[in-house]
Amino acid sequence: MKNKLCIIWLFTAIILLGSCESLFSQLKENNVQQAPASGISTSEKNELPIINEILMELNRVRSNPQRYAEEELKPRLKLFDGKLYKVPAEIPILTNEGTTPLKECINVLMKTKPMGNLELEKGLSLAAQWLADDQAKTGKIGHYGSDGSSPFDRMNRYGKWLITAGENCAYGPKTGKEIVAQLLIDDGVPDRGHRINILKKEFKKVGIGYNDTGKAPYGAVSVMDFAGGYVSK
């Protein structure tokens, strides 16, 4: 019983992803460079298969929202028992809202027109990886780094973001499919800001960071930095 309670509490912590940040404004510059928090270089991490998995899932959603809803989201409905999400051979997870955000997400995707694919950008990936490493080390969640940096501060360390920018953070899942599904469904996040970022047609570039080597209780940290345009240093 104690183990189940711990897992339920952990899931609650995971889905409290914090508000997404999106901004329309002039560029803000910050030339401070910082090294990755772990011993593995950021460039090496960006070659990990999980980075390509996440990118592929993001573009699957954007290129054909209706198909994604049919293939990936609708089958999840039958796994719910009230607010419990029951995957066979796994411990049931107590969600905040049950099927409500899932049904909502399906409806949104069914009405969303296909949009352009996101292109992986080096500078954005460096910014995203910095936060993933930082949070894997500190165990903190949210959009501010241990050095007080905002998403926009970090994006401007490695280049310049253009037009608009935003950030998604996910905690727990270790596959591209589950990471993107968690953010799309956005259970427990009232403004569904993560879903909005994924489906924002103005975003053309993305950087992806991932770290599952830390001691944080949620297991893995995934960060996605989006921008309407970006010029890497």
C-alpha cells in the first residue's frame, strides 16, 4: 500500500509541469555561456535516439493531427477506470482529471489543420539540454534554472530566437511517444499550455534536451525549446 501511495504521489508531481512560457516581443540578449551540468557533452546527448524519437512524435502530431488522435490517443480511453489509468501489467496511475483532458485533446486534434514540421536547431538544443542537465542534478522542476535563468535567457546564450518562443518540460516518461502524449493531454495543467506549444503553427524550430541519469524522483527530464525562427551562434 505504501508503494502504491508513493507512485500515485509521484504521478501527481509529474503532471504538475508548470505553466508554459510563450512570448511575443523584441529579442533579449544574454551572452553568458555555461557548461552542461553532467559529464556527458551536450553534443553527445543530442545524438541520443530519444532526441530523434521526440522530434518524430512532435512532427507526427503536427503533420497529421487527426491520424495521431486516432492511432495514439483514442486507444487510451479504454484504459481508464474513473480517474485510474490502467496499463496492463503496470501499477494503476491516479490522474487528476480522468478522461476529460484526453477527450478534449482528441477533439482539438480532430479539428486542427496539418502544419509544417519542426526543424531541430543546434542552439535551441543546447539551451534545452542545459535545463535537462540542471534539473536532473537539482531535482527541481519548472522553467527556471538553478542560476535563475528563464527559457529566453538560455535560448539567447546560444543564439537568437526570433518572432516567438516557448518551452515545454516533461518529467517521468522515457520514450518519445509517452513524453509527447503526456504534454499533449496536459492532465492537471489548466491552460493546456504544453499542448498549445506543440500545435502552434508559428513555431518552426525546436531544440530538445533529455537526461535520465540524475537522482531526481521523477526519473527523466525532457525539455523542448520552440521558436518561430532561430539563429545559432
